[in-house]
Amino acid sequence: MQQWHFHPVVRLLAQRIGLGLLTLWVISLLIFVGIQLLPGDLADAVLGQSATPETVAAFRHELKLDLPPHIRYLHWLSGAVEGDFGRSLANQRPVAELIGWRFGNSLFLAGVTALIAVPLAVVLGLMAALYRNTLFDKLISTSTLSVISFPEFFVAYILIALFSVQLPFFPSIASITPDMGLGQKLYAVFLPCLTLALVVTAHMMRQTRAAIINILASAYIEMANLKGLKRMRIVVLHAFPNALSPVINVIALNLAYLVVGVVIVEVVFVYPGLGQLLVDSVAKRDIPVVQASGLIFATTYVLLNLLADILSILCNPRLRSPR
Amino acid sequence: MKRLQHLLKEGKMDRRQLLQAAAALGITASLDTTWLSGIARAGEAPKRGGRLRIGISGGSTTDALDPANTTDMMMQVFIYGALGNNLVEIDATGKPVPELAESWESSPDAKTWTFTLKKGVEFHNGKTMDSDDVIYSINHHRGANSKSGAKTIVKAITDIKKDGKNKVIFELENGNADLPFIMTDYHLVIGPKDVDFNTGIFTGGYKVENFEPGVRAYARRHPNYFKSDRAWFDEIELLGISDVNARTNALKTGQIDVMNRCELKAVHLLKRSKGLQVMQQNGYKHFTFAMRCDTAPFGNNDVRLALKYAIDREQMVKTILRGYGVVGNDHPIAPSNRYFASELPQRTYDPDKAKFHLKKAGMANSATFTLHTAEAAFVGAVDAGVLYREQAAKAGITIDVSREPNDGYWNNVWMKKPWCAVFWAGRPTEDLMFSTAYAKGGAWNDTFWDNARFNELLVQARSELDETKRRSMYVEMQRLVHDDGGAVVPMFSSDLSAASEKVGHGDLAVNAELDGFKAPERWWFKG
């Protein structure tokens, strides 16, 4: 009976967090098994063409790759829970140190992009719903949809060709170093941010538009219409709050994508994010780094979804105080 | 001779090629050397200062500062070309010249080598280099627990002793006249005794300031560098840029000063761009189609010869390399190697001869061979396979091109399948090249070739100190590989890099890309 004392939102929250942790544990298992299935190991990959049986054997022994898998898994998991991801097999640097800086960079890129893209998408979506089926609506829909249907690297190269080669406004490579100021960093990441913003805006904008239009068909909106309220007021104050829930979910998905799925943009702009590290580490079979990055990606997804859930609950009075 | 001078002026020939051609004509004596140096070194005197930014491919997040782990370009240029020095270096003409060693001499059997070290060379941590540091650094690669990429090449060293502070004596298992060359290997960089190599402390012209694996490597000039006429820049910055388009854009927009590995398709565009220079090095890099001589049907030399005659090398160079390379002659020794056999006739495309040898092997009408290839083998390897198939078809030979996955190509295809495409960076010495890839029992003898005369010559030539005798042995060995070996060697590929016109340099060394990896040490900004 104790649980009745908790606020229902708190209970819901605890439930979600518990489920999230369970999901993470399952993912940790999947990551580990997946890596075991890759052919070859670090010793082969790092030494490449210069691998002879004796160097490979010496390498494996030193890296403890000759221990059975379940022991390595338990070892890794217990370390990860305590926040110790071990050391990179390839260069002996602590994984946390390798990943920390890059993860920060990924978050920075995603954050700046989100600051541009989310308000833009929501406002455009509102406008499109407001002026549904007008030339304006069609123009926004077509342009955003065309941008989303190009591959990211294509958009990136077009932007480089325009704003870096033809008109030398922005740098074509976004190389940032820890000692750069915020202004310099913003300048350096302008083109990759623009690329990503163009790619993610369409999705969010379409979702906002669809959700609002959906709500505009309900009876209470008709009531508002009949009361003679202005269309702008209806859309912004009456329809939008009720459309928030699906919009928030789409935004969360896109934010997660911005953090974990932008490898191609990172390569084109030579941006030192987490994606490139993961790709390199998989190619070299640097297992601790792959596992840690995989886990961080998974945590990002779980956290953002959790946040989306909580926000939708908070903005929905029916979910906020269920009877 | 007039024609040669003309070619040189037009830039179609470099000084080395001119000298070789002149030597072939027997007219070296008539060359006016002052005229020669006047043209070849028209550049002004080097100038100090500036930050050289190199956009480089071949960097990885798994890189480390320990030279034992070096496998690719970014670390080769950073450790070997900027931070450190070896006992010996290779100069622009391909000869071993003193670096940390002042001089060296060997016993008549080439088994015992004494290196005398330069005095007063200072490490980045202030320590003065002596024989203990050299022994420590070479031993780093030796021994049962070594996981160094240089483990096999230092295996022949049985003992290293010091003779005072400035002399180191190497004892070898068998005589080796090329030990000075071996000491130029990019793994064998000298660091201070009992200091972890991952600290990046060496003797070179630049001191590591910041290193983010695969992303950025940054170093400042070491004020007490022992070479006064090298390391002209104040700062060196290497940016790992794996995408060739990103490198090209960065160079065009002035974000970097130098890029390596230009895209063949775009070189003519770069050449036309204002303010850029394209640098071509004809080095040792070559591509092969390796046939396993221990596996049917490649055990029969007539089959091997048929396939060697069925490839049009000129067309391969023209199509696959877009002209940036030279034809191979079915042996791995490049025209820029010391003992290249220029007297060996060039094998040409000859469908009739291919048919003849195939008939002799008794496979006239039903000959199908599977060639395993992947882009991982070398850039354009799949296209090269398809082109080869078309060329061989004219000789009635059917080649079945089998495309393999890139991931794991070197583990699962190379040295496993009977016939596959292979990349070779090449080696600065004939002995290293042959011992690695053509000798019986060689670690990467990917043709599984076993020729008694060749193996015997290889051992003899290794310890032969007489240049003329040595040359004739290597020429015979090239002939043996050419006539009997298991590798079709269609082409040697040039190294192409590009730089801003502000970057100055002397004659480029061809032993490795970017002036033998030494661009940070050897280049400068023009005034």
C-alpha cells in the first residue's frame, strides 16, 4: 500500500527508468555478442598486412584476447557500471578520455543544430498548418521534402561548393580543437550544422503540420471556430498544445539521430565526433571503444525517449493526473 | 642529348631520370654538372618560419606515438618525419646517408657492423643521446614479446653491444650488406632509454604538443635540433582527413597547405588550379596479381607465362592509373631501386604467345582462371581485374573475376586463394623486397614460389659488399622472377600529393610518400 503515497508521475518515472536500465543491459549483451561475431580481431586488424603468426600471438596474449568470452563480458560490465570503460586496445589510452572529448563534440554539433532546426521546424509546421493547401504550404513541403530526399553527403558537398569554394565564407573542414573559443567553434561548425538542419527539419516540420491538422478536425476546434476565434489563436493556443505529444516524440528521435547517426557528415567535414571513432574502432576491432561507444549511443536513445515520454506526460493533463 | 636536356627543361623528366637515361647512352661524361644543378634546383634558399598544415589520409583513431605500432601515413609522417630520427636516413637519390649515426663500417663478411653516433644530440626532454638509448630503442622491437611491425626485419640481429658512449656494435646472424638501409625503417626511431615511447620524446626537429589520434597531431620546433639546415617550420599540424574530397576542398580553400594521396580522377583539375602544385613521385609502390605456384594450375610455368603475356600493361597504366605510373616487368624491383635491371627486355602484350604457352600447358580450349580481387587490394583493383579479363579474352583465356569483401581481405583472400590482386608498398632495397615476398619461407611469399637458384643468389647477394658483383646477382634474380615467378606485375603506381605554391622543396625522395615521409623536416615556406 506504500506506493499509493507516490505521485503517479513519480511512479511512472520510476517505471520508465527501470525499463530503460533493463533495455541498456540487453543492449550491452547484444553489443558484446555482436562484436564476438566479427571475423578477425584487433591483432589481425592493427597489424594488417604486416601480421605474422608470431606477432599476432604476442599481441593477443598481451591484450587478453585469449580469455573465454563470458569472463571478458563480466569483466567489462562490472567496469562499465563503475564508469571504467577500460583502455583502448590499440593505443592504451583510457577509453573514457578518448570518448569524452569526442562525445562532447558530437553533443555540441547536435545541440547547435537542434537550436536552429527545432524552432524552425515547429514554426514552419505551424505556418504550414495555418495556411494549409496554399502556395506557401506547398512550397515549404516541396522544398523540405526535396532536401530530405538527397543523401546527406550530397547536400554537404553542394553547401561546400557554394559557401566555401565559390564564395569563401565558411571553412570546408570543421576541425575544432579544445582551445578554441565558442565563437570560433560556431564559425567552424556552421556548414555541418546547416547540412544537418536541412536534413532533419523536414521530418519534424511534417510531423508538426500533420499533428495540428489532425487536431483541427476535432469537435472542440469546430466549437472555437463557431465562437468566431481568430484562426491564428485557434492553431497556436488550442490546437498546438494538444499536438505537442507526437511532435515531442519526433523531435526526440531526430535529436538522437543528430547525436549518433551523423558519421557521413562527420567524414565529409572532418569533424571529430563519436561516429568516426566508432567506425574506426570497428574496422580495427578495438573492442573496448566499440562497446563503450555502443553503450553511450544506446543510453542517448533511451534517455531522449525517456525525456520525450516525461514531457508528453507533463503537457497532457489527462496523463498528468489520471483518475 | 639535346632531347634529354629539352625533356628536363619541360619538366617531363627529373634529374634522376635524366642521369639514368644519360648513363644508358653512355654520355655521363658529357653532362655539364653546373648546368644540371642550375636547372634542377632553381628554387631559392629555404626560409624559416610558419605553420605547415598537412591534410593527411592514413590516420586512425587507434594510432599511437610508439613507432612500433606505426602502420599508416599519418603516424609515419608525424613520428618518422617530424618528431624523430633514425641512425640512417635515405636521401633524395635513394642512398643511405648519416642521420643520428655519424658513420658506419662493417666486417668483410658484413656480419658485424659498427655505428659511430653523432655527439651532442639532444632529446626533447633535454637528455643527450648515447649508445644506451640506441640499444634500448632497437631492443624495443626485438625479442619474443615484441609486437612491433619491425619484428621480422630486426630478427637477423643476434646481439647489440655498446663500445663506449658513442659506438654501437650490431652482430648479425648472417652477413647483410644492407644493414644501413634497414636502420632507415620507419619503426626504428630512436628514443631515450627507459622512457615510454608513447610520450613522443625523440630527437627530431619538432616536439609533440598535442596529439589526438586520427584527428590532429601538432608539434612545435625543437630549438636545440642537431640539424641546422632542416626543420624550417615553426609549427607542424597534421589533420587526419580520410575523405579525398574533403582533403581536396580544404587545400583549394586554403585550410591546409599540403595534401597526400590525390584522387587520380581529379589530378588534372588540381594541376589547372591557381596557386597549387602537384607533386609526383615514382617510387616502389606496385600492384600484382599473385599466383600460387604450389597450387594447380599455376604450378605449371607455361600457365604463368600465358597469363603474363595476356595482360596489356600499357593500357593498365593508362586506364587504371590514368597515366600516373609506369609499366611493370613481372618483377617487384622499381626503376628507382638501386639495382633495377634496365637491360631486361620489357614483356609486352602478346595474345599469340599467350596462346602458345597455354597450348604447351595442354589447356588450349578450356582455360578458365578465377582472379580474386577487391577494392581493398588496391584502388581500382576490381576495374583492373575486369580490364584484364577483356585483354585475356583475345588470347582465348577466360578470367572469372571474383569480387571479395573489403573487410578481412588480407586475412581471408590474400595468401589463401590461388590467384588474387595484391598491393605492395615496395621496399627500398632489393634484398628486403625479395626476402619478404619471393624467397622460400618468406613471411609474405604470396606466390609460394620456390626457386633454388633464386634462393641461393639471395643469400649470396645479401652479404656481398662488391657493388658490381652484387648488381649482377640482383639482375639475374629479377630475370628469374620475370621468367619463372608467380606474380604478374602490371604496373608501378606513382605517389601523388599536392601543395600550395608557397611550399618549397628540393628533389623529392621516392622511398615513401611526401618526400620519404620527411616533408615536415625537409620542406619550407617560400618568402
